[in-house]
Amino acid sequence: MSKRDLLLNDLKDENGVGVLLAAQMGGTPNELQLMVQTGLFDREKQGIRPRRQFIVRVIGVEEHRLSLGLFGTLFFADEHPILFHHNLPRAAIHFTGKPADVNEVVLDIHQAWVSTFGPWRELIADVNHEAPLTALLQSGGGQLGIMPLPAAERMGRVLAHHGMQTRLEPIDRYEDTDEHGRSRMFKLLGIDDSYLIALDYTVEEMGKI
């Protein structure tokens, strides 16, 4: 069994818990090292019995949000909505026309965003900041924002549903490998509400070869 699977299996136990003990810079640029301890929650003693400690190397860190302490879930993912901004092409959403009810459009835009990204991303980061959203939608035309393609396509459908004309304009050149054929695709490590987005991860058990 790989060390990564051993870590995941420890946490899958009915009473399995983890503790993110520390996070520090690694030995290469854009590398972090996480110290993770797994354990079993003892309900009678209301305490944690330690099991193993691991070092998780996070290689090529692009984005992270970390909170040290106790956690219940940990997972690795190659596909996840939070990765859209890093792994997918983006498009600008242009529109013309005015909606019959601007408040309904705003509500549908927010619902479409949440159904795409869940709690992982905020809409405010990707919409046009030149005017308040309601004023922008009532202006008769403009650019709604720049978003990863799945979100841009969904926004286009929302605006079209409200009788507005839309056009998606790709704004960046997209390649999933570099000039040496190496993957540019980022991967996710989720730890409850914390996360790291990086090129790769390795897991080693402390005190083991």
C-alpha cells in the first residue's frame, strides 16, 4: 500500500481523525511541507490516540488556504471546481440587450455561479467591476466578466434565458502541457475547508523508509 493510501485509509476509519500539525517552506521554490498526524478518537476518554505521522510535500504550489489543527476529511483530486481557474481556458462574456427584470437576472447569475463553484470561489472576483452588477445589466450592453469556460458558458445561457444576446470571447491561449511535454494541470489537496492547489504531491511516513 502506498503511503498516500495509508494516510487516506487512516482517515476513513469510523473514528479516524487527522491533525495538521505544521506547514513550512520546502527545499525548492514553491514547495510546502505539511506535517500530518492521524489518530483514533477515543469516545470514552474524549481524546485522540495517535497512529502515524506523515510528511506531505506540496510541489509547485499555486494557491493555498490553510488552517492548522484538527480535521476530519482529506482528499486529493485532479478534477474539482476550484481548479477551473487554473486548468481551463477563460472567456469574456459580452452581452447586448436589457432584461425585463434585472433582479431576476442577478439572482439567476448568483445561482448559476454557486451551482458551478459551490463555496470555493466568490463571484465578485470574476465580474466586471466598472459598474454595479444591476447597473451593468441595465446598460444595454457590455462585458459581464471574465470566467473559466464552464462558468462563462453557463452565464451565457442565463443571459439568453432573459432575452439578452451573448458572445463568448476566448481571452487566453490554452495548453495543458509545457514546451517539454510536461503537464501544466494543477491538482487539489483538500483538508476540510483548507486547500492547496499545486502541480503534485508526495506522501512519506515519518520514521519509515
